[in-house]
Amino acid sequence: MGLNYQAAPGVFSWGDVDDDDDIDLTVSGDGDPRVFWFEQLEAGEFRQHTLREDFGQAAGGLVADLDGNGDAEVVFTSYDTGEVLIFDYRQRRPLAQRPCHDRTTPARC
Ligand SMILES: [Ca+2]
Ligand SMILES: [Ca+2]
Ligand SMILES: [Ca+2]
């Protein structure tokens, strides 16, 4: 399970995103609207994946097992869009939900 640190030049966290027993990195840089997952291949060698192109300014990031099924999900929050990004490697696609106080999407709440 990863920890969350927030400081310039962006937000990053780490954890085993793809459940292969090595540590991967997640990053969103200041002034960069993208969210990246860096998959660790060999020790210290990483492959870059883009989780989102248009996420705006990230406020926080975390790699944690949200649903308790034994593998980690990636969570990022956005200042600009008000979204919470949740990426589950098993589903291979990022999910994004607006907070329940956003009345433009009442069906999600
Ligand atoms: Ca991994
Ligand atoms: Ca790996
Ligand atoms: Ca999980």
C-alpha cells in the first residue's frame, strides 16, 4: 500500500498497481493535466502509461486497496475538474466520478 506525499512539482504515490509484486509509481505534475502510471519492468526500469489526458491540476494521489480484494487501485483527485479518478488495473480503464455534491450528475449519488 502506498503513501501520499504532496509537494512541488506535483503529486505522486507508489504501490503495486498491476499486482505483479513490484512497486509502480503514479505521478501528476504541476501544470500538467495528465496522470501517469509508471509500470516497473525490471528493477529500476519503468514503462510510462497515461491514465488521463485531461485531469487538470491534481490535488492528491494514492495507491491503495480500496475494496479489500487484495490488489491496489490508483486514486487521484483534481482541483480543476472536481473529479476523483479511480483506476483498477483489472478493469484496464480509469473510472472517474464527480463528488455527490455535484448536482450535475445526480444519478451517481
Ligand atoms: Ca507492479
Ligand atoms: Ca512489474
Ligand atoms: Ca482492490
